[in-house]
Amino acid sequence: MLRHLEIRDLLLIDHLSLEFQAGLNVLTGETGAGKSILLDALGFVLGWRGRADLVRQGADQGEVSAVFDLAEDHPVQVVLAEAGLPVGPELILRRINTQDGRKTAWVNDRRASGEVLRALSERLVELHGQHDDRGLLDPRGHRALLDEFGGHGPDLAALAVLWRARSKAASAHQAALEDLEKIRAEEDFLRHAVAEFDALAPAADEEESLDAKRRLMQGAERLREDVARLLATLSEQGAEGQITDALRLAAGLSDRSEGALDEALAALERANLELGEAQRIVGDFADRLIFNPHELEETEDRLFALRALARKHGVACDGLPDMWQDLQTRLSAIEGGDAHIAALAQAQAEAERAYQTAADALRAKRATAARALDTAMAGELAPLKMERAVFTTALTDAPAGPEGIDAVTFTVATNPGAPAGPLNKIASGGELSRFLLALKVCLTRDDQGLTMIFDEIDRGVGGATADAVGRRLAGLAKGGQVLVVTHSPQVAALGAHHWRVSKAVQGAVTLSTVTPLDATARVDEIARMISGDVVTDAAREAARALVFQAQL
């Protein structure tokens, strides 16, 4: 419940401090007195997007504070906790707007963003303004209103998930079809290329080893001669014979040298072993230099074939094995494409069935909610002097989407036997106001702790109809708090609390003020609403009669 509203230096207000109460709070005043300024100020502190030029001329900044009383289980407590803000029985909002347009907000003395303010306001206040019936007239919003009435939020969230899954499955299936079509367009090329690679079977690092082998074979003839000379040098006629002779001499001298030549003998033995290892290695290398005369030609042919294939496909020789694998994969995609496409088609069909099942279930719930809303509207319209009007919620097919397969349209027939039609073509201005009031009552009857504000909801009606509207507003306020801006004396008379908004010129400055009215001042204000600028005794009597009747 909104308990306190304080405004400083906003538009035509220098300073106002208002204490609101539970029940029906009525604000009246002449046209242009500044009643809408109060709503602008409240909307500002709640984070609503409104007019930019709020700061009063001559002031550096404007400021609005609002205090709400909260029950322990009020939905706002959850929003506060999620935002990391203090929770408790009282909510204090404060927001400042400077001349240069900068806005700063606090929630319970903690800095907060406009987004947090708007999240709080959705659970604190609902405003039904002079142009609010445009939402009622626009069929694009009717489905959302019906879902709100039916409490279909969880169903809509689940359906949106299924819709995304359905769309993803359909996109995957279509993309696979397009990819397969592209691959099939190059099927002949792929089969030829894979056959070419299969025949050559390139291996990793093969070019380097073939090139080294080719160079070795190209210089093998001269190399064989040099290697033969090396082997001869290491043989018995060469180094081997000399070391053998040296070992024999050293061994003969070892016994006579008292051990002085033992280390030399050991070194010669090691040298003999190393010489033997050198002979083995050189011999093995010599054996490798003996090859088939056609082997060089075969090596060159394969090396040239690898390089030709690499040039053909625009890759390095080292990249041929990876390309071979890629070509095989693409060809396998064609050969196994039908099975893959079939699997994706099945997944799409399953996603479609899951979505359709949920959409059909939501349609059934909407049909039930539509009947309930029509019944509830009939019950609300009767007290508003529209007992002969018929409100119908029509469900028709709509293209499938994240919110289902239904289109929802509100239609009315205002007189018995008259055809039903869209609200904006059938209902008059006064009738639209009453339809709006009835619909808002139906949609908000389960809201807890919500302050409802009606801005001239009674326009276009008068007499007994205005009294009926006022009584419905008073009934709506019994369990909570309703603020209504009105020009109707019948509605004003039904208020539990009454404020008059007035405008006056002080010096060269025009200011608006809001005054709480006692019983006498209230009668005078209602009399002004009845008679105009000149308040007569007859108007006062009529005002007293309205107030008396409102108390019955």
C-alpha cells in the first residue's frame, strides 16, 4: 500500500507531502490543475518512462520519495532479496532528476537502477490511465490478457522452450539437406579424388624421406668408390693391420715393462674394438648403396606424383594425408547422408509433436479461461449498468509461435440481438471505460498488495452509471488501496479519502497544490463538481445527498 508521497520541485509543484490510506482515495480538481502531475511524479519514482522535462523551472533538481507498507509475504520482498536490497515491512523509494537529465535512485537507502525500480513497480502499482483502453482495443494484446487471467505463465514458459527446440530441430534438418545437396553436386569429383588418393596413398613426411633417398641414389656411384676406399683403409691392409701389429708388440713388451705399458695396451684394445664398429657401420652403408637400377626411377616417379597431386589440390605434400581424410569424410557423408537426414527428420518430427501437444494443452486451458473470463465479465458488467451487454472471448487459429497457436479477440454486443464486434467499433466511449474497469477488476482480483490507480476511468459516463462505476471502485478498494482521479461527483462522493488538486499563481510562478479535505470542504468540492465555478446552496444539498447515499 502506498502510504506517503513527497514531491519537491517537479513541474508545477514546489513541495508536497501526501499521506495516503487504504480504501478508495479520490483526487479531484479543475482541468489543468495538475492532477496528472501527481501521476507523473509517482511514475518517475517507480522508474516508469515518461516525460523528460520534469524539473520545475528555476530549480536545480527535482525529487520524489514514496513509502509503501509491505506485508511479510508481499511479492516485492522477493524482488528486493534478488537485487541484494534490504527487505522489511517498509519500502522507501527516492529518485532525483537534475536539470541536465541525470537520474539517480535509491531503494531503502541503497543505490538502485531504473530496471530494479520497474521490477518493483510491477508488483506495487497498476495504472489505468485515460488512454489505457488502447490495450483493450488492440487484439494483439488480448491473448496476453487472457493468459494473465488464466495464470498461464508456466505453460507459456514451457511452450517457449519447446518452440525453440522445434525451431532448432527444423533448422538442423534444413541445413543438413542443403549441405547434402551441395556435397552431392560434387559427388563425381569426390569419388575421382578419393580413388586418386587411394591409389597413391600418401603418408606423413613421405616427401622428405623420398627426396633424401633420391639424392642418395643420385650420388651413389661416386659415393661407392669413396666408401670402398674407406673400407680398404680400415681393413687388414690398412688401419686394422697396423693396430693388430701394435697390439702384438705392446703385449710382448707388457711383461717386460713392469706394467708401465698396461694402459697403452688397454687403449689399443679399445681402439681395435672401435675400429671394428667403424668397419661394421661403413660396411652397412656400402650395402645400402647397392640398389636396383630401376629403384631411382621408381623413387623419382613417386616423388613427382606426390608433388603433382599436392599442386593439383593446392596443398603442401605434408597436407596430402589430411586432405585424403577430408575427402573420405565428405564422401562418407554422401554415402551415409540419407540415414543422417532421416535421423534429423525424426528429431524434427518429435520436437514438432512435443510442441503441438503442449500448444494443444494450452489451447484447452485458454478455452477454459475464456469461458471463465466471459462469466466473470458478465458478473462485473451488471453492476456497471451493462447487464444486457455480452462480452465474448473468441479463440481462433493463428500461425504457430512461441506463445502457441491461438489468436484471441475480445468482442462485445452491447444490446440484445445485436451482432458482436470489436470493442472499438461497437462500444461508445463510456461503454469502453466500463468494459476496461470490468476487465481490470477480473484480471487483478487475485493480486496481493497491489495499489491500483485509475485516471479518469469514469469519463463519458454520468448519473446512475457514474454511481455504479464509483461503487465498483469502492468495492475494489475494500481489500486494498485504489487511487482514482475523477471529474465525476458521484465517484468522488464514494471515496473514503478525498484530496483536491488546485493551481494558483504566486508572484510570477504558477504552482499546484494538493489539499486533504475534511467533511465540510469535501461537500464544497463535490458541489463545485456539480455546479461549476459558482457553488449554489442547491449544489451543496445535492453534494450532501451524494455523500449520504454513498454511506448507505
